[in-house]
Amino acid sequence: MITVLVKFKISDDLNLKTLKEKFIETSEIYIDVEGLLRKNYIADIENGFAGGVYTFLKIENAKTWFSEDRIKWITERYSEPEITYYESPVIVDNEKNKIIF
């Protein structure tokens, strides 16, 4: 599995309530994305950053999702993202009471 950390700078005028509304606006586009198991939106208002943590089945799924067009969209909506890909060799899933490896 692949975990992708996406982080971008947010403007000083965004508070958590407004940022949450922006996240909710876009949340449905992540339903049925091929290979995407989970997306967690993240925010650090105090330090001016936000983003997402994604879990994909395969690196190909993640790279396909984070195409040039997707990166351009994120940049236009917020700012240029920093995207980091990680192998996730073991995942603890407490909802399903499973350890996945």
C-alpha cells in the first residue's frame, strides 16, 4: 500500500470553519477514485498549512491521481503542494480489527 502526504500553504484569512467548508465542497470527488482506500483532510491553521493524507492500493493509482492537472488544480485552489509518497508495509485498521501487510 501507498500513503501519500500532501501539504500546501493556506492563506492567512482561512480559519478552520472556512477550510472545513472548502474541504466538504470537494470531498465527493474522492468517492470511487481507483485504488483510493481513504483520504484524511489535515489542517494546521496556526502554522498556515493544510492538505491530505491518502492511502492507495498501489503507487500507480497514486501517481495517476496526482497528475499534472490535479497538481495545477490544487495550486490554483490553495497553493503549490508538496507531495510525498511512502510505502506502507503494515497498516493497523482498528475499524476492521485487522493488521494489513
